[in-house]
Amino acid sequence: MLSVNRINTYRIPFTFEYYRPRTLREALEILRSVEGAKVVAGGTDLVVDMKFRRVEPKALVDVSKLEELRYVRLVEDYVEIGSAVTLQELVESEVVRARLPLLWEAVNSMASWQVRNIATIGGNICNASPAADTAPPLLAYGAKLLLTSLDGVREVGIGEFFVGPKRSIIRPDEVLQAIRVPVHPAGYGWSFRKVSRTSFDIAKISVAVLLKVDGGRIRDPRIALGAVAPTPVRARSTERAIESLSLEEALEVGPRFVEGDIAPIDDVRSTAWYRREVAKVLLRDSLRTAYERSLNPGWVHEG
Amino acid sequence: MYDFIGKTFPRHDGVAKATGLVEFTFDIEIPDMLYGRIFKSPYAFAKVRRIDTSLAESLGAVVLTPDSVPDRLFNPRLVSIEEDTFKDWRVLTYTPRYLGEPIAAVAAPSEDLAQRALEALKVEFEEVYEPILDPFKAMAPGARPIHERIVRGRTWVEVRNNVAAELRYSEGDVELEERRSDVVIERRFHVPRRYHVQLEPKGAVCKPEPDGSITVWTTTQTIHNTKILISQVYGIPMSRVNVKKVPIGGGFGSSIHTNLVTLIAVGLCLKSGRPVKLVLTREEDMVHDHVSFEFYMRIRAGATKDGTITFGEFENILDIGAHQVQAYPLLGTALGWFVSLYRWRAVRYYGRSVYTNKVPSCAIRGYGAPEVTWAVETVVDEMAEELGIDPLEFRLRNYRGRGEIFWGQGPTVKSVIRSDGVPELIARGSELIGWRNRGDPRSKTGRYRRGIGVGRGFHTSGAGGPLSGAIIDYSGAIVKVNEDGTVDYITALQDHGGGTLDAHAKIIAEELKIPPSKVRIVWSDTATTVYDVCTHASRGVYVGGEAARRAAAEVRRKVLEYAARILDAVNPEALRVEYDRELDDAVIYVEGAPDRRVTLSEVARIAWQRNWGSISASVSYRATAAPPSFTVYFVEVEVDTETGIVRPVRVVAGADAGTVINPELAAGQLHGGFAMGWSWAVGDEVSYTEDGVPAHRLSVADYKIPTALDLPKPEEFVVLFASTYEPTGPFGAKGLGEAASNPVIAAVANAIYNAIGIRFYEIPITPERVLEALRERG
Ligand SMILES: Cc1cc2nc3c(=O)[nH]c(=O)nc-3n(C[C@H](O)[C@H](O)[C@H](O)COP(=O)(O)OP(=O)(O)OC[C@H]3O[C@@H](n4cnc5c(N)ncnc54)[C@H](O)[C@@H]3O)c2cc1C
């Protein structure tokens, strides 16, 4: 039986406690001591889920105003982004635009200005949607996540973070504190592409590509895709297959391999068949764009 | 030649809307008010054994069950005459026939308590049946009857094979005409159900009055029919039900009937004796309340070598969902759209409306015309191609135009066409889009392919006619002059947000030669207005506007009578009226005697001071025609042959709306009409999973309509108005709202064909379908 009468999107149809801690430590203490507490940042995923009663947390711990989570910093060879930085702040960040152009391109394509003003990068990652648009670029860059609890900080690669649709390795008493992203490697071309039903929608398929061109050959390609597998995925076999190929060869070979790297399904947004076919198209388009950008040094931040 | 018609003025409600000051039903708060929630059936087809209300009541809620409302069948739409009204609805039911059908309702002092009380209701089901979701399965022998008996007019009728209504029609000799044809084409078309996505989810507030009457505020396109239905269902005299007109956030047909929420709110109010507010959430509105009709059409048509259309055969099966809103009249209008598009020498029609266990369907903008026009315009394009005749030429040779009989709204609503802008729109539009250079799809190559398509259609302006027919259609207006010469305009006619009433204000202003700013549009109610059937069928300006004009004309006569007394003219015929820009008022004067002048304000003041009485008029008006507003769309699209994504590149939207009263708002109708048609063509659809749950599940997040970024850039969207004059309309005006979207699907589909050489017979033409079709063709 469908619980149609339990849903009420005008109100969150159940009661819960709401905490707004002043420090990260306080947040971690509440998460440890209050049964059924859950982190909320912008709420653009979580509140929707609550209205539909897909989750019914007993308490929300609001981290969106914690200054400790709200910064973007260039530290040596990586950019550190606090988890409560909003998507719009990332779009407007010079550091992100110049040092992480692939991430910037993805974030710039997300949602609408209004949603970007409250949605956070931490929420996008921790929501662990296979379609999370920041995931493919972060996978391509090899980002690290700092997960913090009262026990301390653990640093995990983003590749190990996701385990299934809406499932990750984060523990209920942990907060994603920051994301460490190695700066865009010099001379690499990049491209993020996605298709969705309308210009204001979650992706049907997304592809992020980073690569270098050396003597007309592709080097160190890093390819990640969204919405075509239970989690955002790196296309490792494709990467291996196109290493050292010319662009023409890669356009031919890449799409053949990418099929093996993904496992799309039919859902309300599209079909498995379409996703498979268009993932190949987007891969080709992205390889071409990344290749061109790699050859054109003006496009890439130097130094 | 006009002072106000055809010019742009600020909308009377523009600032209030832009600043959020307008109060919609949702915003109404009354002291002591209760908040309602509806218990929706969790099954698509079931039987309730019992409802345990004790827990909910112990929380302090008032509970309404099927036992607490009159057990009387009704149809929420009161536009057909009673003999043609099929009644199969109850306010609340023990036999839910679609997922979400209201079984019970609660009202409590707070929204949270109401939600808790709702969850505290225990509804026990005796049986849960397998829902019938496909109309063909519903008609198959042995299928469980969704309704056994319903009431037509006042008579019980048996329902056989789940067929809710049927209509057959024929004219001429189809077999003979087919033998004479050189080309015959037969195609099947499928249009899914769609949601209206009107901005405002439905709601109602009902308040008991000290005199025992009730006052109702609700989302509706018709306050008078709402009053009548409440009166009929609850057995309350009409003089004790007052329905207030409230601004509505778009209609598109979704509130063309009286919504169930309204009737449930009334029931809760009567039972509790307290004011009750009941509003649907967006999800309830889109998943459990209404969708548009689903069409399965078969068209067979022929033409001769010289480019003359011979016959048309049309089979039309409608999946109407679990109840009838206007399942029978739609069979008639679908036929009307078909017959009136082209000069078929012979026609044969068979239409059936079929029950399924899905949310009831109601009209969506165009009432079947966009769907039928798409099918016909596809077949016509194909015939032209086969005959080697330019599709524009073929259309011009065969369409129904000036001087011919026309009956868009069904077989009982016929009139003669008196204004026709089709040749002008085709000539100018084809030039602007570059029709001649559109190329042949077979010669187009490359990943991105462009194509240009045309769609020609029309909509009626209302459903009037010289004979009474099966449809009720008349309107009314009251115009009164205040003692300072300003004017109050009182009408029951609803403005859905398109600016219909601003058009009326201008019509009145033009008739009286006073500025539109002096005409106040009064927020009225059923107690203080005369009957208007409904704002539907693109009749707001044509019928309602003419009622307003006639009331204003009567006021003008009275003003002239009084002015003749003041100016000592021999009689009112000696007087002229003119708008004086400096005085910003009407000036009445004797021709040739410039010193004999008086302003309208002065006339009003004198009439008051000298006890001559109020200057006012009340008019009830029936239009004796429903003239077609023709529209011709030229659309250019670009198809990405690798992703199947279709992008709109350019649009030329041509409309023959007669005299254009509000040019900017009329252009807005075309922009909006295109957006909606585009969405139907390539985007939105309500499909169902096997348990009767809409496949988009429960959220508007997965029901996609285009955003501004998905539509053509404003500079690539050209609006053309034909220079026509409709002799039966107010100052020559006709309707526009539905004509604005009717040919869009057709134009888009024909453009896609011109780009890639593939015809689609099922909408929406999604990227998935385009890519699959391209791959299949190889
Ligand atoms: C209209 C609309 C359009 C959208 N468009 C897009 C789009 O184009 N692309 C896209 O990828 N997404 C889109 N989204 C989804 C959503 O906006 C993003 O995923 C957003 O980044 C979520 O961030 P948030 O701060 O709102 O997360 P919240 O909803 O607050 O949280 C999401 C989840 O993450 C957890 N969480 C949040 N922060 C932390 C933290 N610091 N530590 C631990 N757990 C945490 C929460 O407990 C929750 O489980 C859209 C959503 C809407 C409503």
C-alpha cells in the first residue's frame, strides 16, 4: 500500500529537533549524543526527502552556518573547499574557476541560481546520488574527503566514498569537513558535459574528462561519469584503452570500452539503452573538447 | 481609429501581482478556521469495508466520511445541458476507482493536527482489485466493470464494457470518395495524459454565515457553475450559496469544472459549523486530482491528384480515467475540430470514451484540438508530399475558410465563418521563416540537422451559435457609473491571469470614451453578478467582452439621454462623444455647437444631484456564433542526430484573432501557447506503473516542462497578427488562448520530419524516441 496520506509537502509531516551548533565540535557532540540525528546543510536534497518521508530523522544538525566549513583556500598544490560552501559561491570563486576549471564547469551547470544559493558542495557529495554533478570532476581530479568525528579526522579518496545510490561510507556521527582537490594539472585539457530533460534538471548522463596531449597522443586520461551506474564512476578500462592514442583513435576506441565501465538502468529520467548510447556520444564530445583545450594553453591556468 | 483598443496599458492587477499582494485562495485566513486534509485511496481500485474515525476524532478533528455527505451522483462540470450530462461522481466514496480518490476528510484547528488526524484514520479495505489501466483491456470481454450504472441526465443507464460514452457520425459517401482518391493514407496516433502544471494547486475555503448560508472562495474558472453544483449536491438553495471570485493562478482547463476539494471543503464546513480551508499540495494536485485526456486516434484520409481532399475517417478512443468530467462532449468537439479543419467531402467518425482506473481526465488547453490538429496536419503533410504538392498550397486549397459552415465545438454548435486570416498568415509567415529554402530531409546530412515545419489550426471563440444546442454558453455584465463618472464593471467571468478582464475594461472604455483607468474591475461573487458559464473555449474576450460592450453601450445611451437634457439638445441622436485627452474624460457635445459640451463626470454628478437616478445596465448575452480564430505556426528545429535532442531554433507564430485588443498580452498568449505545445510535443507525459501509480512517482521534480532556457530566444520568436475584423465580436475581436497552442505539436512534428525524414505518431517525441528511430532507420 502506498503511503499517500503520509506525504504532505506543505509541511514536513512529522516533528523533529533542530540544532544549530556554533562550532564544529558542538555539532559532532550532538551527532554523537542525540539518537537519530542527521546533518543538514542547504536542505535541497534532505528536506525534499523528509517531505516525502523517505527519511525521518529525529533531529537535524544544521552545519550550513559553521564558519569552520565555509572557506575556499589554495594550499600548496591543492584547493581546500569547506563542505558548507554553496554552489553559487563556487561559481563565483576565482580560485575554483582558475585552479579547478573542470569542477567549475560542472557546478556552473547545476540547478538554478536560487538553488545554488543554498545548496552546498558537501550536501551534493554526502547525498551520494549517482547523478551528483560535482562527483565526476572530483573523481577525475582525485579529490580527498576529510571526514571528521569526535574520534578525529579520516581522509578518504572520493573513489572509495560512494557505495551505492544514496549510500556512502560516512558514519552517522561524522561530518564531511572539507574536500581537498589537487589543483588542475598544468597543460591538461578538461571537459564536463551532461544531458538532462530540461536545462534545470538532474543529469541523465554526465561525463568529466581530464587529459594531456603529448606529441599528438593522449596521456593520463581521467574519465568519470555520473548517472550511469549505482555510483559516480571512474572509467578505468576506457582510460587504459585510450592512453597514448591519437584523438581519432581514442574517439573510435573510447566509446567501445566505456560500455564496460558503466551499468546504467531505466528510470524516470531515461532508459538504460539511451544512457549507454549517449554516454558514448558525450565521451566523444568531451574527449574532443579536452583535447583542444589541452593544445590551447591560453585556456589553462598556468603556474 | 480607436482610443484604447489595440494600445498597451498597465494591467489593473499587474503591480499587486508583481509585488505579491494579490490574495489567492491559499492566502485566505478566517478567524476560527479549521484546516482540512483529504484521505486519499492508496489503491487504484478497491472497496472499503469500514472507516474507524475514533482516534482522529479524539485528537480533536472533525471527520467526514461517505456517510456524512449526500449519496448523490453528479458530474462536476455543468456545461452540457442536463440530458447530456453523465453523472458518476460522489464527494467521498467507499469504492475508490483511482489512486488518490477521496474516501474521507478531516479538519482540525492546525495544519499539523489535521495531518496527524489524517494519519490516525483507520480505513479497512474489503477488497483490492487489480486496476485496469489500459482502455483496450477495459473494453475486453470479462473486464471488471469500473462503474456498473451511472446517471445520464436524470435516468440510470448501464455501463457496458467500461465504455463511458460513444458518438458516431457520418456525412457523404466515404467509400465512393475513397474510390475517387489517388492517394489514401491511414495512420494511428497516440497522445498520453499530461498534467496542466497550472501555477496554483487547487484549494477552497468555505465559511458558514450567521444567516445559515455559506460563502465559498475557491480555485475555479466558473463561480456560477460552482454555486449551482454545491446547491445540487448538498441540497442548499442557490440563494444561500455565495461563491466569491478569487484570483486564480492559471487554469488551462484544470478548474473548468468544480473541483472535488471545493465540495469536500463545503462538507467539512457544514459538518463542523466552522470556516474550513482545504488546499491540495502540488503532489496531490498533479498525482491524485486531474490530468488531461489520453487519445488513441486512427485517421484515414484521401485526396485526388489535383490536390483536393476527398474523405476523412476518424476513430477516436479516449482513456478518460475513472470518472467523467466531459468525456461525452469531447467526443463531439474532437469530431468538430476534425471536420472543421478541412473540406472533407465525406466523413465517418467513431468515438468512444473508456473508463480506466486512473485519475479522471479533464480538458487541457485546446480541448482536443492540439491532439486532433497534430494528427490531421501530419496526414495532410504526408498526402501533400505523396502528391508532390507544396504543403502550404495543399492547405490553402482545402481548408475551411470564409463563408463556410464551421462547428468546432461539436455537431450542435454550427455557424458561418465571417473572418479568415489564413492566406495572409501563410503568405507572411512562410516568407519570414524562409519556407522555400527549407530543403528536403533526404538531402540533409551531418550531426545537427535543421528542419522547418508548419501547423495550421484554429479554435472557436466560445461555444455559441444561432441554435441552442447541447452546450450552455452565455455571459453577463453589469456596468454602473459612479457619481464622479468613474465606472464599476461587475462580471462573474474569471480571468485566469491572461488579462481577459483588462480587455473588457478597454472595451468598456472604448464604448464610453473614458480611459481604462476609470473602469474598476470589481471582485465580485455569484450573489452580485448575473450568470456566466465559464472562462473556457477561448470565449473570455469574444463572449464576455461583447456582454461588457453591450452593457457599456446601454450606459452610453443613458448618459446621452441625460446629456441631452443638460445640453438642451433636441434628442440624444444630436450628440457626439469623444475622448478628451486633456480632461482625461469623455466629452459629450452637440455637433456644430462647440459651447454645448459636458463631460461624462459632469453628467454623472448632475444626475445624482438632481435625483435623476443611477446610470447602470445589466446585460445577459448569448453569442450567436463561435467564430474560429485561426493560427499558423512555422517552426524551425535542430535535431542532434547523436543524442536525439531536438532544439527549437525559430518560431513564427501567426494568429488571426480579429481586432487585437491587448497586443502585448495577445503576443504573450502566443509565447505561452508555443511553450505549452512544445512541451507536449517533446517533453511531458504522465505514464503509469502497473499498480496505478504515475511513473513520475509523487513529485513535480520529475514532471518536466521547459524553462526559458529550453525555448527559442525572444528575438527568434516572431508574432504576426492578421489584419482581420470579426463582425460579430466586440470591436471585431475573436478569441486566442487555445488557438495559440493548437497547431504547435503539428508544426514541431512536421519540422522534425523535415530535419531527419522521420515521422512520429506518438508524442512526446523524446530524445530517447528520436535516437531509437534514427538507429532503427540506420
Ligand atoms: C530544483 C533542484 C535542482 C537541482 N539540480 C541539481 C543539479 O543540477 N545537479 C546536482 O547534482 N544536484 C542538483 N540538485 C540536488 C541538490 O541541490 C544538490 O545535491 C545539493 O548540492 C545538495 O546540497 P545541500 O546543502 O542542499 O544538501 P542537504 O540537502 O542539506 O543534504 C544532503 C545530504 O547530505 C548530508 N550532508 C550535508 N552536508 C553534510 C556534511 N557537511 N557532512 C555530512 N553529511 C552532510 C545530509 O545529511 C543529507 O543526507 C537539485 C535540487 C533541486 C531541489
